[in-house]
Amino acid sequence: MANLRSFLWVAVLVAGTPAHGTGQVLEGQLGPVEFIGLERWDAKELLEAIRRLAPDKPLAACAVTMKSELGFADAAVFGHFDAESPELIMSGDAELYTVIVGVEDSARVRFRTAGSGTINLPAPWEALKSIAEEDFGTLALATEMFHSRHDREGIRKRLEPYGIDGTVFVSPWSMIEVLDREEHRLLAHDVLSRDSSWSSRATAASVLANFGGHDAAWHDLMLTLTDPDGRVQSTAEAVLKGFVQTEEVRPVRWAPAQQPLAALLDGTNLFAFPTVLKVLAATEIEQEFGRRLIREAPDLLLAYVGAKHEETREAAIDLLKIVSGEDFGADPQAWSEWLSAPLNDS
């Protein structure tokens, strides 16, 4: 489904000391290009290296070049259009602000080890798994929109500019919504922990869309963002996005998920980093735990605070405001000093 793949890309786009890694902005062919998280690299030299190594590839694909040829441990690219109209975006008439995030230190990227077993799945799970294997894009987008599935007119308006017929999601929605018993949540946890099949794990993440009322499901999804397979990561992120886009989002006790959260905040799975920040803010992470967590790995968060692009830095500032009860705005140095203060001063 070429149109669906185009929609997924557009949907992603419209979605040390603090001096290190803060935004460096250059002029690109389609609009400004901002680099975040750089330590040893200079932004201008990095952009020139990317263009030299991949002259025929769009800048949106540079994360692969950064990881495979320039020694980055992880990298991600986000695009932000200066127009909300899908028609303007698809026609190429909207200016693009590109944000490129890189992590150079491999010790900061800590993906979990996938399981090595095979878990027998019930027939309804196998049916959903077949969609993952045959058309992963459909499953990922259906999972993200699962909680909006009853607003068919809203979905139609959202998808129409991209030439996508929303009825394609009816089948996966119907498969997901019946897997809502506690036995399914427990099976999802087991599959995510132990199964070697990426499609089984992606299916399990989709099933967790039914369990926003369980803290354990949120914890499993955060851990799954560190899965070694990008398709499994993407499904977990789709569920989390769906959760926070609903009015049912609620406080979550995050302490049991400290290990994956620390890895994510340190730079594991950079594509999911903005979603992680938004989820922690929306679920009202506890102040004391949040501050301790951020102190373990503050560099990337502070780099985001220092971004020149307002939408990029907004999620980082929102999270820090919730954790601190303070508002130092887009000032990485002030936030760094607050984080460095003794915990009993807060």
C-alpha cells in the first residue's frame, strides 16, 4: 500500500553539560535543518558528510547513513511542516523543518535482548499476526487509531487526503477489540518477554491497546520500545500514542519500569523519544521518581530543551515542569542546575 506508507511517513513528520548537544541550525534544500545531541561532531561537517556519502538519498533517510557509515550509536530524523493542510504537505508546497537527533556513545543505546522461545498463540492471535506479516503498516496505523475507531467520520477526514480507505482498518480493529480479557494481557506479557518472532511480539503489543487501565501494560509497552526489532518498537509506540490521544489517559506509577525508561531517556530508540516524553507527562509521572530518573540520564533531555525548534523542545520542557513544579523555560543551564541540586531541596 504505497499511499499508506506515504501517510505513515507524513504522520511521523507532523509528529554532558547542557552546552553539549543543543540545537545547531543550518539551511537545507527544503528548509532549516537542526541537529540535536551532537558531542564530537560539528553540524556543518556532519551535514556535508551525509550528503557526500548518500548524495541520492533524501535527508529523511540520513539516520541509516549516520549509523552505518558515520559511527553513530543511534539516530533519528523528524520533519515538521509549516502548514497543517495534508494537501499542501503532499504537494510539496509546505516548507519543511528537519530535526536530526544523534547519539554518538554506544553505551547509551541499550536495546533489550529478544526472547528465544516460541509460544503457541490462540487462533484469534494468529489471525492478527497474519496482518502484521502481510501488511505491517496497516496494523501499526490501525493500532494507533484503535481508540478513535468509533469516530469513523473523523478518521475518514484524516485519511482522505492520502487516498486511504479507512475501512481497511475495520478488520484489525475487530480482531484487537475481542482480545480484552486478563488472560490476553498476561499472554501478551509472556510473548513480549520470551517469544523470538517479531510478528508475535508486534501482535502482543497491539493486544495491549485494550489495557490502558493496567499500569503493567504501560510498563510492558515502555520495555517494548527497547525491543531490537523496529517493527515491534513501532507497534508499542502506536499503542502509547493511542493511549495519550484519548480522554481516558490517567496517572501511571512508573517506578517498576525504571530500567527501560532510563535506557530510553539516555538515547535508546531515538524515534520514540518524543513519545516517551509526552507519555510520562500525560500520565503525571511522580515528581520524586521522575527527578531521580532524569538525573540518571539528563543529557538528551536537556539537549531537547535547548532545541531552536519550539515544538521539539516543548515536550521536554513540559516533562521537566511536571517533575519539578518549576518553569525555567527553554534554558538548559537552569534546568541542569535544578537537576544537580540535592534531592531534599525540592
